[in-house]
Amino acid sequence: MNFASDNWAGAAPAVMSALTRHNTGFSPAYGTDPLTAAVAETFNEIFEREVTVYFVATGTAANALSLAAYAKPGGAIFCHRDSHIQVDECNCPEFMTAGGKLVSVAGANGKITPDGLTKAMAAFPDGVVHHGQVATVSISQATESGTVYSLDEIAALKEVCTARSVPLHMDGARFANALATLGCTPAEMTWKSGVDVLSFGATKNGCWCAEAVVFFDPEAARGFEYFRKRGGHLFSKSRFVAAQLEGYFEDGNWLETATHANGMATRLAEGIREAGGRTAWPVEANELFPILKRSQFNALQAAGAMIYEWPAKDLEPDHAPAEDEVCFRMVCSFATPDQDVDAFLKVLAGTV
Amino acid sequence: MNFASDNWAGAAPAVMSALTRHNTGFSPAYGTDPLTAAVAETFNEIFEREVTVYFVATGTAANALSLAAYAKPGGAIFCHRDSHIQVDECNCPEFMTAGGKLVSVAGANGKITPDGLTKAMAAFPDGVVHHGQVATVSISQATESGTVYSLDEIAALKEVCTARSVPLHMDGARFANALATLGCTPAEMTWKSGVDVLSFGATKNGCWCAEAVVFFDPEAARGFEYFRKRGGHLFSKSRFVAAQLEGYFEDGNWLETATHANGMATRLAEGIREAGGRTAWPVEANELFPILKRSQFNALQAAGAMIYEWPAKDLEPDHAPAEDEVCFRMVCSFATPDQDVDAFLKVLAGTV
Amino acid sequence: MNFASDNWAGAAPAVMSALTRHNTGFSPAYGTDPLTAAVAETFNEIFEREVTVYFVATGTAANALSLAAYAKPGGAIFCHRDSHIQVDECNCPEFMTAGGKLVSVAGANGKITPDGLTKAMAAFPDGVVHHGQVATVSISQATESGTVYSLDEIAALKEVCTARSVPLHMDGARFANALATLGCTPAEMTWKSGVDVLSFGATKNGCWCAEAVVFFDPEAARGFEYFRKRGGHLFSKSRFVAAQLEGYFEDGNWLETATHANGMATRLAEGIREAGGRTAWPVEANELFPILKRSQFNALQAAGAMIYEWPAKDLEPDHAPAEDEVCFRMVCSFATPDQDVDAFLKVLAGTV
Amino acid sequence: MNFASDNWAGAAPAVMSALTRHNTGFSPAYGTDPLTAAVAETFNEIFEREVTVYFVATGTAANALSLAAYAKPGGAIFCHRDSHIQVDECNCPEFMTAGGKLVSVAGANGKITPDGLTKAMAAFPDGVVHHGQVATVSISQATESGTVYSLDEIAALKEVCTARSVPLHMDGARFANALATLGCTPAEMTWKSGVDVLSFGATKNGCWCAEAVVFFDPEAARGFEYFRKRGGHLFSKSRFVAAQLEGYFEDGNWLETATHANGMATRLAEGIREAGGRTAWPVEANELFPILKRSQFNALQAAGAMIYEWPAKDLEPDHAPAEDEVCFRMVCSFATPDQDVDAFLKVLAGTV
């Protein structure tokens, strides 16, 4: 019963199989190989337009390099208080942007709001050199709270970006999970809603290490290969990233794995509600943050469930865990077996 | 007949097999998995002492992060004029060291000499703030010219380092090739000769993307994990690097692949000499830089040999290619088949 | 009636006079001149111990370079939400620390509290690489709210620093003003209370541009001259900074100017209370943030008072300006004439 | 007899007088004062066009920030091997450009040549990410060897820049000295010859600390104020820089001081030739590098001349100091009195 994180899994079978398939023979290095070109073409198809795509191998690199491409001296990068770039990347964004400042925007359910963003940006009026200047807005889709921005919500944030002439970055570490939830097209969830640059994550959803930086504005992408190389993020045997992505995309595998993961999370959420529990935030992708009685939590752990307490920081007081309750995080992935969910729910039912 | 580069190959069978073997099940992320711990232990055995080892996935990252660990404001990093960090890493070392200056040291056969190093360092006297301060010395083993430092040569450079109190870094992108040539132990080629930190390369010699930063001074390693993460070089599914290295090391596979590659290069060099050619530098590892008549070069290319002209920059005038000659680079790897060498030499023999 | 800022003044007479006095003759450049040495000796006397002192010329440089000396990869620097380094330095601290993150700590009256600091630091547990690592704590004395930390308050913050093994930095842009208020010795307000490094500001209190970075730990100061020079902050004709400071210190001039400025602020605060107004925060140095009826504010502006509205961000709701009220900032300096205060108070009295 | 450096002097009388004159009263801070605006207008007049000018206070800051404005990831900055940015700025250019690489170009008389530049740039072909990318070319006028580029020489270098689409930076730490030598207009020596951005130095020629970054391309200047502030180089009492420059320019003072300094150097050079000596490079501005018998050198030092040996690195073997000769540097400034030159020459004449 491993619900620790979606990065505790290995590679999905189709991904591993593609990697094995492309292991033989010689191929040009540093991204000049035909497989890389073919997978780049796949991105065009997926996004229904010519995009400029660069492969990297960690989500942190994808995010930080995306932000570097739009960096300004004294630049302020706006993101949710709980976002990965703010909390979990050890200042990689600050470093890659040569000293950018990540400005936290509060907001319910792990999402920033147009109002919150507007207010945060107001502290950086144009032309006041002391405060620095607005540089980028970054949203996570799905969010760190396991929620998903609607297309309207993205578009509304884009309006605020446009008003201040800054680009909109999407951290899509769980892009496929969000996409499966919304049931829209990749194009709709990105450039059609105003996203300028996307960290397209594939690692959590079934690759070993495969991420892509996708620019929808070719002008902004100019010279990005130098940022990537300067960061040490250009692979010599680059086809190993492309091969993973080939396997990831073929036969719609990526949406299938995401749909599976989301489904497991939904089942867990339902079981938790049936057991008298609740979740800290709506369960809209493959992560959930249940709140249960401590006795229930203990029973689940005792039964072998890999679950860990979570500091539920931004919960409204009337929603936060009570004295005898625990909030914890569960993450499902392509590799989460139905049986583990069954087993978990069975133990849980026994605690009621 | 692919002699383009050792990074045009895929992964060696043992490496691919280990990767496949470790693909199932769940494992803690970000380097906290048992496989990573086990492979780290293997490094202790290989180097016959407790070392502090960090896995990354590109040689550029390994080099630049190693240098970052020893960076100083206004720091000068001394390296060969043709070294990878100076010529081929798009300022990643400069960036990761927050503005370090790479100072080129000339020297025959791709190697810096104690005398050349001493002179270069003399431009940075202690306490003269304008010029900056000496920070690190970096050597490549094997070198970019396909040569190998002897243990005595390394030890002699270490003396210069010690005189100025700077650490000695070794770029071991082709560590195994050099080791196979010297026939010494990894310990002898590194800390016993004075190396403080090593970029241990495994990618070129049979992995997909597996490199390690090996510190022989645990004190210098303190906090290095923050440099790695700040650079975006910590992998979530980190066992995929460890798995490659497990396969790389098992049954002495890494030395076998290196020995094979070196042997192919030696055979090529012999054939070239027999055909009336020469090499720009001694052939001591898996790279060679032949100088042949242009007609011979053309015949080889026409026969399908993937070989490309090389600017033989630092050749003494009496050794440089003549008007009707061409210098080109050939690199052998674990994947270079005997048949390709046979075929190449047969074509070459026909040109005499 | 100019109350815009203490940096709208020129240099105090004693400072200008010293600068003129030292204008003739030749003197070694780059800080090696005898006057610089003599003024450095004065710092030893003022702080009653051997200190290591470096002159720079902007407060932003002093702060950012101080923090650079203690920077770590992924480092978190804790400071008040309204501090100058967080709000007014255009990411200079982030840049000079190669990507440090400034973590805002809320707190009443412009001061961080031990409890707030402990909580903020708890988000950066030792050894969790994702979040980065604690690096420095920075307090402003006097604060941006015009208040002053007591010696006990500083010592209490130092305890929190010690518990996490981080140094305590003091931004003393208004050091003399705070010192005049506390009536203690410079030693007591700094190293005796636990301050490790001080940005000693002299510009606002009567110099043209003279600041000093004062290290109380000589070990931490090692190599700082390279940070200063790398930032472009070493002056060739360096005696011009030393000369300002000579004039600043002679005959206790610096405390006299600070006392004058503080006194002007106190008089203004009293007059404001008498006119039915209040101040947003206690008036403890040379700045005040009055809250008056808008009609009063308008009358004062109409009478020529250079005063500007201020966003009173962190005021408790029951203390914030009402609908018909305005909060504004006033800053007094050595150059604020008694007559201007008289005139201001006279206009104000007429509005009651 | 102080010939140590032109930064051993204080401020010229006109500069000091202007500083004193502007010391009284209040003035807006951070470059928004009317005096700053007026002096900026003077720059327009001097350069016969609208320029965008930013004041800083060290030459190192002016240079490094100029280069930062044109920085690219993996950027190569081409400069003379002996240039100040390469040798004397403690990696400030590397740091401010977030890891730029300064590529040394050899060349006689302290000047880079179109041919040398073309060759150096050839190592950075467009689109080859490993080597990085060409970013800027920087020349010093006057050079560190005391020579001056002719207008034709500048224009020829500009052609090479244009061919590779990079801007041309001029380090004008001794701008006035070069101008006085060429007898051309400031416009001719800069934008009319192809200079895109200029570090306009005034410190060495009579200010305390006053430098200006002058952009001839307003588009490139956009946002430069954020670079300046991020570097900690925006002064609060900014009129103190403007005041110096007002005094510097008034009544043609700046050209007069430069002409005086140049004249002193010329007289010294003539006397040296008369005494059987020579100079390492042509004496074209206010610096000279005499080569004399060691006995003559010793006699001069004994007589009180402040002169120091100089490593004459790039001299052709047949021009370098012989065994019994010494090369040393002499710098004249506005403050070098005729009497000192007389005295020096008299001592020298006695050695013949």
C-alpha cells in the first residue's frame, strides 16, 4: 500500500520498452538525433501548432530554465505560496534567474486568484526601481494541493498578466493528470488559455526522467538552448529522453496512466468520506490530503499503508484538523494497483 | 564505421539490463533509496576508502558543480586551453561558480605542466584583490587530446596546487579509459596522487546518463547536496542513475568496455602508421587524431567512415598537417565493433 | 518644510569639511591609504574591540555584500516583511548571494519576534534539501517603521539564531539614530547583543555616501575584499569615503546629528498627538508615520509640507486609518531645521 | 614626484568646488534630482545626440554593468589580453553577466586588431551550443598600454562586430585623455565610429568617483536602471555624482585636465628618449612605460620618484628590457605638477 509519492514508481512498461528498443545502434548526440526530432514533432501534434520544445530531465530544471528565459534584473516571479518553485526547489529558480525573487500569492485550494495576483503585483509598480520589476507569473497544473485550475481560471489569470505585460508559465509536473480531469485538449489547457511557456512533466506519470520545456512563443524561445546547456542540462545521449517520451505518448499511454492515477485517488476520496473523513482540498487529480481521526490514521499505518502526516498550512480554521484528527498526503500513480486501494479502503472501513 | 564520438552509442547491455531489473516496485525518491546507498558503497570499495559521492547525469553538471563546491569570489580556475570545461560547457562552470574565471594553461599533448601552471598562477598573487584569487586546478583524465596523465604527472601538479593551497579537480569523463591505460587502481589515479574531487564519468563508457561527483575530502563535500539541487540536478526517480551504475560496475564490466574501446583505438593507430600516417598526439586511450593524406581521408569517408576534420590547434608547426593532409578525430567506445575497425583498416590499406 | 527623506539632504558641515581637507595631495588608491587605516582604527575604538571593517558607498551594497559573505546554496535569509533588503533593494541581496531567498517574517512595529522567526525557520529543517537551508537572519536598527529594537529584543533573536547556527546581520542604515534612542554603546547594540555583521550606515545621517561593513568575527570576514571588488564596490580614490567618516565621527558629530534628527521627530509626534492625530507605530528614531484627518493632511501639503501618503500595510484593523484619515511618512535628518518643525506644527495646530 | 597612478590624486578644484556648491538644501534622492537631469542633458550636448546615461561611481561597475546589459547565457566577451575587465576587476564582469566568459585577444600596443578579433570569434560559431555564443566586444580607450585607438581602428573593429551582430563597448576610464590625443569630437570617437555603449570615466581625470554608462542605442538601455540597482550602484544622495560631473565639464575643464596630463607624459617620454631610454609602447595619452638602465631607475627612485617595475608581458623579444634594463610605469594626471616633471627629468639627465 504505497501512497508515498508518484515519483516512487519506476518507468511505465511502454516507456521502458521504448527505451530498450532505442538502445541499439549509433545516434548523434546532444539533441541532434532523429528520434529527438520525431518526438518534437509529436509535441506539435499534441499542441495543434508549431511549438518550440526542449527536453530536460528534472522538473526543477524545466521550471527554473523556463523562468530564466524570461528573467529580468530585479525580477519578481509570482506563484502560489505552496508552489513547488517556491517551496521545493532549493532556490534553483532564484539561481537560474540570476537572483529573481519568488513572490508568494496566497489563495485557497492551492490556486492563486486574479485578485490576489493583482494585489501582489501592485507592490511592484512599473518604474520604481527599488522594488524590482514584475517578470513572470507561474501556476501549477495540477496544483500542489491536488486541485486543478479550470480553463476560465487560467484565462482570468492571463488577463492580469497581460495587464502588466508579463508571461504566464505553467508548471505541468502533473500536466496529464490535470488534462485527464478537465477533459480538454492540451492546446486548450495551455496556449488557448494564455500560457506562454510550459514545463511539461512526464516523469511522475510514467517516465524515468523526461520533462520538456514547451514555448508557445518562438521568439521567447530564441537562445534557450544556451540556458539549458549553461545549466548543465543538455544530455549527450539525448535520445534516452526522447525514447522515454516516445513510449509515453504512443497509443495514448500518457492519458491512460494519468486517468488511472486520478481514478485511484477518486476512489480513495470516496472511501474516506464514507468512513466519516474529509479531505483538506477538493480531490481533482492524483493527490489527496485526507483528514481522519488519529485512531484511523494509526490503524492504516499499522496495516502497512505508507502515509505520512502533512502540515495543512492554509486551511481555514473551521476546516483544519481537530485535536484528534490527522491530515496526511496520498499520491497515486500509474503504478498504484487497484488491490492496494481495495486493501486500504477495507482497513479504513474496519475503523468506522 | 561510426567513429564520431563515444556518446553516439546507447547503453551497454549490462547497464540496460540493470535498469530493466530495477524498474519494478516502489522506491524512495531523491537519492534516499537503498539502491543508491548500495552503489555509493561500491564507490567506497572501488576507491579503497570512505568517499562522499553524489550522482548526477551530465558530465557538465559534474564538473561545474565540483568547481562550485570550491568557488571563491573572483576565483580563478586553471585548466588546459583545450579542456572540456573551458571549451565545451557553454559557461556552465562560470555560471555555477557565480562568475569564476577559467584560466587557460597551454601545454603539449592536452596536458598542463607544473611549470605552465605555476606561471599561470603567478598572475594571481595572494592578496591582490584586482586580479581575483586562485580557486581550483582542473585536469582531464583522459585528456581531450586522447592522452593520459601519468601518476607522476598528477602528483607533480598536486605539488603546485599545494603550494598555492588550492584543490585539484579531475574531469574523469573518460576515467575508465585512462585507468585501463595506466593499469593502476582508481585510488592511485585519484586521491593517492592528490586529487581532491573527481567527476567520475560513466556515460561515455556505457551508461545512458550516469556521472558521479566523488569527494575525497568529506569536509569539502559538506552541503554539496544543496549545490546539486540548486542546479536542478537531483533526480526524483534517482534509482535510475544508481541502477545504471550497478550494471556498469558489476563483474568489472566498466573496465572491460574501456579496455575494448582503448584497444580499438590502438589498432586504428597502428593501421594508420602502417598506412604512412601519424597521429597528432600519442594515442593513450580511446580517442585518436590521425593525420592522413587528404586523398586517404576522402577515400575513407567515401567508404562510409564517419570521420570529421579537426582543427589541430596546438600542434608544433613541424608536426601540423601539411597542405595535402587532414587531421581528424576518431573515438571508439564499448560499442565499436571489431568489424568496423577491420573494415576501416582495409579501406585505409587500399589507399597506400 | 521638507520631510521627504533623510537622504534628501547633502553632507553635514563636518563631513564636507573633512572631504575638502583631504582633497589635496596624493594618496594610495583602493583602500591602502593611511586615512582609511586611521578611520578603520576609529571603528575599533567605537566598538571597543578589534573589528574588521570594509568601506562601501551604498547601504544596498553594504547589506547585500554582508549577506553574500554568509551565503549558502539554497540559502534562506530571514528578515521583516517590510525590511529594506526585502522591499527596496531590487534583488541585490538575491543577486549577490547567487540566488538566496529572502523569507519574510511578519511582526508588529516593523520588528521580527523570536516566535515569528522560529516559526519561519521551521519551514527549513536541517537536511531537507528541497526547501534549501537557513543562512542568515537580518534585522534593521532602526526599523523601516521608525522603531528601535531593545537590547533584550536583539539578544532574544540571537538565541534563535544560535539554535539554528546562523549569523545575525544588522542593517544599520539608521544605526546612529537607534543608538541615540537606546543611549547604549555601539558595542552593546551589536556584538554584545549577538550581532555578527553590521551594515554601518552614515549616509542618511550626514555623509554623501559612506557605509561600512563591520565584521565582529574576523574569520567570517576572510576574503570579503573579493566580494566587495567582485561587486564593483571598491573605490580607487578610496580616501573620499574615509574622509567622510573622519568628519562624521569627529567630536561626536554623528551622535549629535542623530540626536537632532530624533528630537525633531519626537517634537512632530507630540504635536500630532496634540492635534488629535496618532502615529502608526511608536516614534523611536527619526521617522514617523502620522495618521491624521485627510483635511489636516491636505492643509499641511497646501502649506508646503513635503509629505506623502504611505500604505500602512501591517496595521491592526482597529488601528488603521479610517475612511477620512491618511497615513503618511515623515523623516527628519541632521538638516531638518527647528523652524520647519515649528512651521509644520503651527499649520497643524490651525487645523484643529 | 608621484607618478604612481592617476587615481592617487584627489578631486580637481572645479569638481570639489561644484560638490561644495551643491551641498546645501534638499534634493530628491536616487537620481531623480534636477541636477542629475541637467548633467544628463550635458551628455546629450557633448555627444551631439540624445543619449541614455546612468551615473555610477566606479569604473568596474560601469564596465560590468554595461556588459550585463548585453549579456547572453554562455556569452563570450572579447577584450584585449591586458584589458582592465580581464585583468583588474576581480571577475566583476563575469559575475554581473551571470557567468560570462572573457576571451582574451592578443594584439600589439594594448590594442586588439580586426584580424585577431575575427580569429577569436571563430571559436564561437553561431549555433554551436557547447562553445557558448558571442556576446560583446570591449575595447579600452585609452588602452592599458597608454596607447589610443584611431577612429579608423575603431571603425574596423566595429565591422567585425557587425559581421557577428554583437555590440561594441568602450571602456573609457581614460576617455578624456584619448579624446585630447585624437583631437576629435566625443561623437566621432564613439557612436560615429560604431561604439554602442561607453563607460565614461571621470574619476581618474579629476573627480572623486564619477563614472557614467552612456548608451547610444536607447533600446539597449531599457531596464538598465534595474541592473544598476541590483548591483547596489544607485546612490541615494545621487546629486553628489552629478555635482562632480557638473564641475568636471564646466568651462571645458575636463579636456584641460586631460591635456595637461597628456602633456606631462609627453614631456617625460621625450626626456627619457634624450636620456637614451625608450618606452615599451608609444606614448599617446597620460601613461608611459619607460625602459631604462637599472642604474638610472635606481637613481630616480633614490631621488624620490614614485615609480615601480612593470612586467612588460607582450613585448616582442627584440624590444623587451635587456638584462640590465627595467620597465616601469608612470602615470600623469591633472594633479601632476610641472615641477615634478622638471625634477624627474633633471635627475634623469644627471644619469646619462
